[in-house]
Amino acid sequence: MHNFHKADYRVLFERSADAMLILDGNRFVDCNRAAVTLLGYEGREELMKARPSQLSPTLQPDGRRSDKKADEMAAAAFRNGSHRFEWLHKRACGEVFPVEVLLTVIPFGGREVLHVAWRDITQRKRTEERLRLSRHVIENTSEGVIVTDLTPAIIEVNPAYSRITGYDREESIGRNPGFSKSGHHDSAFYARMWQSLRRDGRWQGEIWDRRKDGELFPKQLRIDTIYDEEGQPLYYIGVFSDITFAKQAEKRLQDLAFSDPLTRLPNRSLFYTQLQREIISALRRATRIAILFIDLDHFKAINDGCGHSIGDQALIIAAERIRDAVRASDVVARVGGDEFTVILPDLPSPDAAAQVASKVVSVLGKPIQLDGRDFRLGASVGISVFPEDGDSVDDLMRHADIAMYQAKSHGRGGYCFFSEELNRTNRRRASLETEMRRSLDLDAAFVVQYQPMVDLSSGAWVGFEALARWRHPEFGTVPPEEFISLADDNGLIGPIGCRVLRTACRQVKRWNDRTGGRFRLAVNLSARQLLAPGLVEDLRAVLAETGVAADQLELDITESVMVTKAESAIQQARHLKDLGLRLAVDDFGAGFAALNHLRRFPVDTLKVDRSFVIQDHGSRRDSAILKAIVAMAGQLGLTVIYEGIETDEQLAFCRDCGAGLAQGFLFCHPLDAADIEPLLRPAT
């Protein structure tokens, strides 16, 4: 065995990577090169001149003075033979740094001295501080942290993991992390995850897990591989956050963006998206799709007459009835105020769409109870079929809309398929609407014709009904039944009606002045015109401007308005009567149950629907009904006007039913004012 000599120890002392010094009492008697370098002195001689107290800051980290604490450390070494501790030293430049100190008592020159070994632990301290910080972060982060070995088996979790999952640390350590699988993902999902981990060393994505109480929850998970210095995998660390609330918020935002907040049905945006998907699917599988465009017939009357709260309840009930009337696979959406649509995928034939449409019309036609009262909504349905009626979302929706308007024009409460004839009609309707707006700027475009009202007893003309006519340079004379309904739908009926009223009042005033008579003037009002907020003021202005007496102007309203918009119409009628105007009920007896409202409605005239006159005018039943109407009118102090008399037989029939006024081609067709002039005679 080799014996080390003094020279050998000297070599070890000098070449040691750790700083070494020999401390004799309060002075250094030796040091190695590592000590000189560590403390930043220029050479050994300079370091040896320094006193030990110069190599330390005044205070140590625990707040104690360095000189006093150094004496205690030395005493402990002499007492125990050695002593290891951490210390703050100071370099020649004044920089303070941490070291680990080992004091060892050794014999030196016949006495005991201290062998001092220093190891710079700056890096270790930094590492420890980072570890402490990391541990603090991991312990206090809101994200769950899980560490596994390569098995994988859990070797550590943080408090957030336990808070999120419900499993405490002891329940989790040693288990495979898959013990809390949700069952939501298949084996292929996990295979892709492990493939990514082995190839890239990491994986990130959304995954569903199961809490201890069995609740499933979504989490955002990132898994990273931890490697050793040689690049070999050691551990997996997973960091995840519970995204339940984020998912709920996302769903709420989606609901707001893509669903109707009132009925919870898909809205127009989502409906269009789903229709596009169904078209693509139908193209691939060579199947049919049908689109139902549903418009509620009497919703506006309920909404305006009873308030928006009742209207909202009606829409909710309508949505439920439509949903119940179709298959679970069909898509129902609310695309407008009172408009609903349905996608019928995998349609065996167009007849199947007709059956569904008929069912929808039927269920929406049944009474609904709102606020203790019974109402009937009713519906008109338009149908377009893919691919026959179009191969795009816009075409199918437009054609279903056209078909719906056709169904409504047939009397509502029915359905209609789209056809090219309807498309042509719709194009004409669109052209007419454009031209109608232009024609309003031309005084000659809309003219007024006049049809006399005849006293059946004397045969004298007692008044005129003013009838709007539209003469267009391209379309010719547009039939009233075509342009009046169009004007009512697009909101132009007000300006047109006001022009007709003003023109007719001026004309009748001239005729009265010329003949000395008091001709009555009847002007038709649509429901929209009757309920317009400014109607009373407009009429007052026209009367003042034209000089026509208020009791000479009679406003004709349809019987249906008395039923569907009763309360609003009655209130407006009373305002009109306050002006001194006369009111007539047009088309009386056309099928609406208006008798109940007649006693509350301040009317002056009943215009009997022409169907009583032109059909079976000699029948005992029609005679009995008309005589009852005339008798009732007499009891109520109302005038009766028979409409549509075209033959002498019809005239005789009406005279037999009772006295009154009459209109019809038998007496005179509607004529321009210039053609009426020669037929007028001075009053006698």
C-alpha cells in the first residue's frame, strides 16, 4: 500500500477544485490557488494579508453578525472535530456569494488549526430557488398537475389535481392515470395520443375525464416528456385545466348566435347552414329534400291587439306544435317574426311533404288558450322540393316563400307547392312593386274612377264610390285586385289611399257645387290604413283642404277587420266618428262572425256582400237572409247597400228584400270623372 508523504498532500491541497485555507486563530497561514480564484484576489500573498472578517459581509442571512457567528462555527469544529455549514462570503470586489464550508481540525506545527474548505454553491442555490419556486407554483397553481413514470404510474399530483378530480394524493399515487377515464374517447384516440408522445415528446388537446363522484367534465390537457441529460425519457408531466365553464359559455354564445332566444329553435343563420349540409348529403345519396315555409295567418292581430307578451306565448306554442308535427330528424327553425321553416330530408316523394304540410296547417289551426281566451293562429305553408325547384339554399328558400304567398292568396289556412308559373307571378309582382314606387311620383299614373250609388226607391244617384286605378305605360291597366293587395303588403297603400281620397274629395266637392246636390263619397280603407296612427289627422287635413262636409265622406272597412282587429278598430272608428265621418262595413256577410262586434262598432252602413246578389238570387234562403239583414239594419238605424247588381232579376230580388242603396254594372260601370260629368243633373 502506497504511503502518502507530506509532498503528496501538498499536491492535493494545491490542485483541489475546492477553495482551501489554513486558519490559525484569526489569521490565514496558507491557501490554495482555487481560494485565490474564488475570492477574486490577484495572488496568494494578497489573500494571506486579508483578515478572515474581511472575507464576509457584516451580516449573515439569518441576521446575525458574521464575526460572532464565525467564532461559534469554529468552536463547534474544535468541539466535534469538524463542522459543515453554509455561509455568505465576499469577493475582493465586494460581491457576496454563497458557499458550503467544511471546517476540519488538523495538527499544524505542533498545534491544532482549522482546515477550511469552501465550495461555491451559487448555482446550487439558484437551482434550489428555482425548484422552490417551481414547487410553490405547482402547489398553488389553479391547474392540475400530474407526474407519472414511464409505466405509466402516478408518482405525484398537486392540490389542484385533487380539487378538480376529487381524488386526494394518497388515492392517486401508484395508479395508472387512466383509472379516471370518461369512456368518451375510443382506443384510436388514445393510440394517437401515445404516438404523438413517443414521436414528439408532447401531446395537447381537449379530453373528457371523470371526477370521483362520477361526473364527466372536459379538460384542456398538455402532456410533456421529461428527459435526462443523455436524452432518455424519465417521466411524463401532465398539466390540465377544467374547461367546464368555458364550454358552457361557448355553448351559451353558440345558442345566442345560432338559436332563437324565444322558441329555442335554430335561427335563420343556423337553418341556412343545416340546409346547405342537407343539400350536399342529398346530392351524394341522390335523395329529395323538401322545404316548408310557414307563415302564421293571424299572429299580427293577436300581437297588436293583445300585446307582445301574449304574442310571444303564441309563438312558443306554435313552435312546439310544429316540432311535434314533424319527425325528430326534421329541422324546424324560426326565421322571422311569425315565420318558421322546416327541412324534410330523405323525402320519399313530394306527396310526403304535402302530408306534413297538411298536418302543420291542421295543428296550427286548432284553438290556443292565452290569458284565459281562445285564439286561432292558422298558417299558410309554401313548399319547395330539391332538386326539382332549385339546387341552392337561396333558390329553395325563395321558391318556398313564393309558394307560401300563393297559399295565403288562396284564402289562408292551406299549403301550396312552388311552380314555374308561381315564379313568373312572383317576378311580375316584384316588377310591379318597383314600378309602383316610381308611379307614385307621377300624378297621372294612379287615377280615380267613380261608381254611382243608386237609391232603389227613386233611382237617383246619391253618391259615388271612389276606386283607385293604376294605368301603367308598359303593364297597361293593372287590375285592382292585383295592385291593391301588393300595395297593402309593401306599405304603399297609405300614400296611394291618401292620393285617392284627396282627388275624390275635390271632385265630389266640384260636382256638389255644380249641381247643388250633396253626393255621398265612399272610399275604401284597408286594415293597415284604418289602424295607421296618423289617419285621423290626415282626414282632418283633407276635409279642411277640399271643403267636403264630414258627413258626406263614408269610409268602407271590411267585415274581417271587425273580427281580427276588433279592439283597435273600434277605438279608431270612434275617433273617426268624432270627426263627423260616416263608416260602412264592406262585404258584410262574407263569412266572418261580425254580428257580435256590430253592436259595439259605430257604423252607419252595411254593404251586403255581392255573393248574396249574384248567386241563386231567387232562392227563398237568400231572400230570408237578406231580409233579416235589412230588418236588423233598420232596427239599428243603418243604411243597406246592395253590391254587384248586374241584371234586372237581381235588382228585383234586392227590391223585394227591402229598401236601400245599390251599386253595380246594371246602373253604371266605374267611370273616369270626365265621363261622369255629362251624366250629372242639377238637384231638384
